[in-house]
Amino acid sequence: MQRGAGLVAQVAQLELHAKHEEVSAEALRQRSAAALAERHRTAAIECWERIGSTLPAELAEVFWRHPRRAALRGGPARPAARMELVMKLLEINRRLSSTLDAEEVLRLAMDAAIELTGAERGFVILTSPSREPRESREPRESRDSSNSPDSPGRPGKVRLEVAVARNLDRERVGKSQLKFSHGIAKRVVERGEAVLTVDALADARFHGSASVHALRLRSIVCVPIRAHGAVLGAVYLDNRFQRGKFAEGDADLLGAFADQIAVALHNGRLMAELRERTRALEEEQRRVAELMRSQADEIERLSHELERTRADARRDFPEIAGRSAPMRAVLALCERVAESDVTVTVTGESGTGKELVARAIHAGGPRRGGPFVAVNCAALPEALLESELFGHVKGAFTGAVRDHGGLFLSARGGTLFLDELGETPIGVQAKLLRALQERSIRPVGSDRSVPVADVRVVCATNRDLREEVAQGRFREDLYYRVSVIEIRLPPLRERPDDIPAIAQAIVEKLSARQGRPAFRLSRGALRRLMSYGWPGNVRQLENVLSRACVLAPGPEIGPADIQLPAAAPAPRARSRADYRGAEAERLRAALDLARWNVCEVSRSLGIPRTTLYRKLARYGLLRKE
């Protein structure tokens, strides 16, 4: 100590003398020389007081707030301030554990640091490695500090962005006041060391800093924000009007707040990453759900296709050509009713092929091995029709030379087809009702009934039986008996897509009948056929093609071979109301047949379930629970 005292005396510097006296006092105190230690401590205080007396009042206050000098004078510096610091740090820690809002924690830490240090402004400055703006993961008061006078603004350099900017009044700093010393902040971020200056304008370290001089900055303290070995940014406090506002202890204080800010930033980035991953996961889930829905629709569509293919394989109805949507609905109904013995009425214009449908129902059901007996009710007078249907006994009328069983008995085990039912005389209608209701007949001239339970009845008519009932030409009770299931055959003009298939089937049949090579229809002939209205339906089409097969010079039938009536009506375009009415009627019939099982109707009509539900809602066909 004596050699050190001699060297200090030779230098004659009060600051060095004061520090030597401090070290000597501490050394003597550790050797239990309390009196000598107190003498050296007093000498150190005297040296510091001599130095402090030369300073202005505002700098002298800062000078004595240094922890070492304050402790030398008599105990720990500013115990109340330290307690306030501890309480602020505890409050920030509580916020960190109770909130995930990084902006709230940053504001709280910044306000506390400004309050405890007496700073005018405070900034939380974060680094951004690229020149281009990036997605903000924390709240931003300003996108960057490129408006600072010494901001380099070069691509590839570290850019600084202001996350939080506060002032002494705990208010957000306006955009016009966001300028700070970019050079000092950059120095702290790049070196990872705190910077404290009592007068930046007079500090030799910042003579080359344009921002310090342009902004006329005085007191500045700036500490790095570290997390996981990397510098995330800096906490920057300044006072543009007072020198010596900060002491060395304020850098330590600000470092404590910087640690809290680092935790908040880390939590905020983790939460932002979690939100981004959650958003990506939800987006992926929506994409997968949409894909699953589309796949489900595709599976449903393919299932319908497979079901239709299987249905065609089970019951192909080869005698019926055409697979348009209206005909698919008709064939689906035929397939459903073929397995039962329920009475069916086939309606449609003349020549649409009602008897073909009746034969298809017979061939597709369990009675296919039995007889198919057909009678045209309009072709026979009333007395003869009654005898044909129900039979007669010998002597019942003139010419009845022997018993006749009638068509009901002839059709036992099979199907009785009553064509043109709407033209049946009223007298025969009453007996026909009894036969269908009681499943027994009484032959003409007989006094006893004959059971005919093992007969299925299929009827056909080109008349509107409801209108016939209203006009009194058809019995209402018989109508309800024969129209348990009603199948409407659309006219050919409503299904022009079926014309090529029907025409080809007809010419193949005619070729076989004439013993000639198979005819083929040219595209021009098909276009001509499809452009015609066909008031006579399939029967008229067969008539035209029969003439064409005879007159055609070769195996190909061209447009010139198709001779259509000159006054033939053009195909009537159906209005939207007509189309919807027909569609609603077809859906209602399918629902009645399937006992309102929508899945069965969807399969039978070949309509996806979602589309079917929309159509049912449009036509008011949804059954109320």
C-alpha cells in the first residue's frame, strides 16, 4: 500500500488517489483494522468530494449516484429506488406469467424503465436481417428506422425496427418523434455491449455519428436484448434536453428490463409460430375436409354408376332401347315393381311403347315363366269384351256352343295386359273392379264364381284417367284400384337423345325381317330424325324407317332416304314450368314407390343424394317430421 501511495502521489490525480484510498480501506477492513480502514475511507470521500465540487449541480447529483461512491458515503445507493426496481420487475414477471400479449409486456417494461431512470423517451428496437419488409410477429410502432440520419439502408445489412416507442407520460410516441440514434443502436446490437453517455454531443465516441448531432441528443443509455446467445435488438433510452441524466447503475437497471423484454419477445415469437402452425393446420384440415367431401361425392357417383350397371346386368330390358334420363327413371320403376304383384298402369301417348314396358315388367318378375296375355279393350264390343275377359258357359248366348274360360283364367300364373283401359265400357268396368277386388270372376251365364288369385294385371291407356273420372266416363273406384303404381312413358319429343338407339334397333329388326345385311344410319339421317317432332312417337318412327329401308339404294340410310310428312309439327320446346312439372311428378312417383326412402330413390333414378335433396326441397316434396 505504501508503494502504491507513493506512485499515486507522483501522478497527482485525485481520481486515482480516491480509488487507491478505497482499495486500501477495503484491504484494511478485511484484516480487521477498522480504524485504519475508516481513515482511508474518509480520505477517499474527501478526494471524491473535491472532484464533485468542480461539477455543475446536475452532474454532481449523477456523480454521487454511482453505486461505489454512494456506498462509500454510507450504505447502498438509493434503497427506495432499488425497492421500486424490484417491485417493477416483479410486476413484469407477473404479467409474463399471466398474459401472452407481448406488446403489453413491452409497454409495461418500457414505462417502468422510463419512470425509474427519468428518461424522456424509450424505444424497444429489434433487428431485421433483410431489406424487404417481413411479416411482423410482434407489434410494431414503426416498420423501421430508415429515416434516421445515419441509417445505412443498404441491402443485406442489419436493419432496425421499432417495436415499442414510449415517452415519460406513458404515451405512444408519434411517428414524427420516432427518430433515434441509429448509430448508437447499431453499435450496441453489433457489439452486444451497453452504451452510456452523459452528453452524446460532447462524447468523443460519437463525433462521427450524424444522428447524434442532427437530433441534438444529450443523455443516452442503450443495452442489448439477448436471448439464447443471440442479440435480438436493443433497449434505448434518451433525454434530448438534459446532460448527465443517466448513471452507470441505470445501464444495469435497463439490462434487467432487457432480460424481461427478451422473455416477452421469445414468448411472442413462440405464440406467433404456434398461431401460424395452427392456421396452417386448420387450412390443411379444411383442404382435407374438402377433398374428402369431393371424394365422397365421387364415391357416391361411382356407387350410383355401379348400382345402375348391376341393375342393367340383372335386368337389362333388351326389348327397350334408349337410356336417356327419363327412360332410366321409367326402367328403374319397372325394375322395382316387377318383383311384386301390385297392379300397374302405364300411361303415355299412342305409340310410345306401353306394351313393351308391360312385357318388360312381366319378364323381369317372378311370373316370367307364366303366360303374358294381352287384350285391347277398345277393339271389342262390350258383350264380346266381357266374354273374352271373364269367359262364358255353354248356352249363355247365341253361338256359345261350349264353355270358354276367358283371359283371366288363361293368364293364371302370368300377367294379363289390359291395353286401352280408358276406353273400356262402363258395364265392363264394374265387373273388372269386382275381379280385381275379390280376385274372382263370374263367367257370362254362370251362377258361380271362379277364383283368379294367381294373376297379375298390368293396364295401359293413352287417356288421362283423372280427367275421364271427372267427366264420368271412368269409374273412380276402379281408377284407385288400377293406379296403385302409375308409370308415365314420356313421348319421343321429350327424349330426343333416345332416337339414335331406337332407330338403330328398328333398322336391325327390319334388316333381319327382310333377310338383308344390317342397315346403318348416317349422321345426316340421324340429325334429320332428331329434328322432327314425332307426333306418332315410336310407331311413326318405325313407319318412316320401314319406308327408308325399302327405298335405300345401299346398306347406308342417308338424309334423302328419310321421308317425313311435309306438315309435320316441329318439336315443341318444353317450357321450364313443363319440365319442372314432369320432373316433380316423376320424383313423387319414385318416392311413393320407395315409401319415401330417399336413398332408394337416389339409386333408382341415378341422381346423387345431395342433388336429389335440392330437387325435393325445390318442389316441396320433403316430408315433415
